Amino acid sequence: MALKNKDLPKLGFLYMDYVLRFFDHSNFKGWPNKIETVTYHWGDDKDRFIKEVKKKKIDVLIGNIPATAYETFRQIAGELPNVRFIPSLDTQFSNKSKENVTRFAWKYGLPIPKTYIYYNRENAYKFLKKTQYPKIVKKSYGPSNYGGYFVHKVDSYKEAKALFDEKKYHPMYFQDFVPMEADIRVMLIGHKPVCAFWRRAPEGEWLTNTSQGGSMDYMDVPKSVLDLAVKVSKAAKAEYWACDVAYGKDGKVRILECATAFAAFPYIRDWIGQYLMWLLSDARFRLPHIPMFNWEELGKISPDLLRTMRHITFGKYNSSYDGAYFGNKKKLYGKKTVYFHQLDSKYKIYKVTRRWSEEWPSEKWNYQDRFALKSIKSMKVPNLKNEQLPASCNEDAQITQTTTQITKKELKQILTSVNGLGPKKFDDIIEQMGGTQEVIGVLDQSASILLNIKGITKKLIKKIEVVWAEFKGEDK
């Protein structure tokens, strides 16, 4: 049921000094209540920032976290368990580094170029002496995507060693060179592709970034690329997302980059805002209708004009609708020709629900700080074991679980042992939170989050905290 003004969550924009703002109030046109802003000032600002969010009673904090603030905001999010971050810190895991993109891809079995990550330089040099070339060397960690300026192609061990000795990139991150026809940027909202374009390298070159002289066009993005981008977005549980997909000369598609922080046209930021308004209001606001392959037509319009058009909307297909252009036009899709509007049911916009369990805890995954380069001069680092993983590696079996692992049946026995919490209320909790693991994640973080569910009182929360602590062997 659509929410009334008083029932809508309190929104806040997350801003940071010196960082370009992805959203502003104009992207949330029509939101009836005040949208707060909270600015992070870097340095020793964590506690003040947390106090301001609490003081303003913000329920949903919207904004991207740059790589250099990511670990701090994991701590901040832990101190604000009742605040929903959009995107979640787990979704933004890939924003932090190329290493994180790789580990994300390894976990979900996503195709990427074969990748090598070394924190021990001596071991890396041993490998580089015997490996085949060329290799692509990238700076893994940093404040932005760099536009290709920190991506290098090396054709021999001598070139690789000279590069790492000069740049001192840490970790040492490199990939097998994959000959590409081009790469394709796909932007998604609610897992639906809303814009896609080719980026092609100049003749005789290999970098496709437009800042490096590459060209772009919007026509005939292959089905395999769109399907892979959707799969990646779903794995990240992303409200909005972008993928860079390599289209190899061998016909295969591979993920190069993916993140929630990306350059987007103003109208796409408007569409994201409309989607989030719909998502957070129980559909009180209209879900934007974004026809498949709209980018082929919008791509014909001057970018300068597009910037002034700001709020671009499309009507759903209807034979009498004056925008029936997208209803009548056909396209070769895969191996057959279909109407554009038929693809909207295949590539639909999904409702991305809040995460309650933690997938990428820093205690496990913050390699950059755990194995920092201690001495730039001596280049000495810990002698790590099993640091090189193949691109096809499935890390599921190796991941340390940080949330409690029990079955739904066991969870039901624990919670229904609480006086006043019966099977029906247990089912309500599971439904409201989105599943067994989400409920476990809530209990591990703060059981008070369950107060949002009808019939759950503070008195009941105290009882739940006691039985949960007893189950985990903790004092309460």
C-alpha cells in the first residue's frame, strides 16, 4: 500500500568534501518531505558524522562512497544499524578497488580476464619471469577510475619489473591480455539495462577510454553483454550499477570493471531518483518506464542538448499512445527479430530490497590494510601463502562466515521460545526481513531493527536479545 507523507522514510543525501555529488534534490522531484544533507569532512570526522545522522533522524542515506573512505564508512554503517545505506556498503564493495572487483567476480563465477594479485613482491617477480606476455598491469586501489591513465600493457618481464619498480603499485595486480573488439559500458537500474554503448580504441591502439582517444557508439549492443550485466547487477544486489564488459575477438564477454560510482547522464540520475522514490514509498510514486534500447535513439541526440532535457520520460506501449515508436519498431535480438516492447518483460525493473546480513566484512576482505606495503624503499611485505588465485576460482568454500549459520527450523525454535513470539509472528519477521539469513544478520547487528515490524515491542526485543545471546554463548 502506498505510504502517506508521515509514513515515508526520512531521506538524507550523503555528501563528501572534494567529491563530486552524484545526486541532488532535483533528482528526487516530487518527494513531499524534506531531504536532509549530511557532509563528511574527512579526517577525524566519523563520530560527528554519526551524531548528525542520528540527530536528523535519517532512515535512508543515499550516496556513493569513494575508495579512500570505504573502510571508514563500513565502521559508520556498523554504528547506524537502523539506517539503510543506498547503495549498501556490501554493494559498494567493488567501488573500492580492482582487486575487490576481481574477488567479487571469483565468488560468483563471473567471467573476467585471468587475473593475478600479489602482496609479496618477491613471489610476483618469480611468476613474472616465467609467465607469458603481454600482460595488463593496473593500479588496483585509488580514489577514481583514472580514465585508463593507470592501466599499462607490458610485453616482457623487463618491462613489467621496471613498471612496478617505478610505480610501486600495491598490491601487484595484473591480467592476461585479451584482444578485444571493443568494450561496452552498461548502466542498470533495478537490474534493468537503461543505457549501453560501445567504446572502441583508435586504430593501432588498445585502450578504449574516450579520454585516451577512444570512440563510442550506441548501436547493436549484443544480447550476451546485456545478459551478463544483469547477472552481475543481481549478484551485487545493486539498486543501480554499471559494468564495463570486454567483447573479445574470440566472441567471449568478460567483466572488466563494475561499480555504483560511474559517470552518468543527468537523465539517468533522474531515472535512478524516480526508481528510489518508487522503491521507498511502497509504489506511491510512479516507477519510470525505460524502454529497452532507448539509448540507440537518445544516442543520436547531442550530449549538450541531452543535458538540458533533464527529465526524459517514456510512456508504456499502447497502440494509441503518441510515443508508440518503441512499440512498432523491431530489432534483431539474439537469433530472432522482436518488437522493442517485448523485451521490457524480459529485462524488467526489480525491487531491490535492503540487505541485513553482511557479505563482505572488512575483517576478512580488507587485504589492502591488512597487508599494506610497510616500506616503499625496501619493498618488503609479508610472505603470504596461497595469494595467487586463478580467474576461475570459486571462493565460496574459503570464505569465513561472519554471520551465524543456522537453518530456518533452528531459528524458529530459538525465537518461538520467547514468550509472546509465536509461529505467526515468526513468519511475519521472516517475510518482513526477506529471509532466514537476513533475520540472522539483524540479530547479529541489532535486534532493535525488528521494532519496525508490527507487534514487536521493546519488551519483546529484550527477550529476543537474551535468547540470542544464550544461543551464541555470549553474556547478556
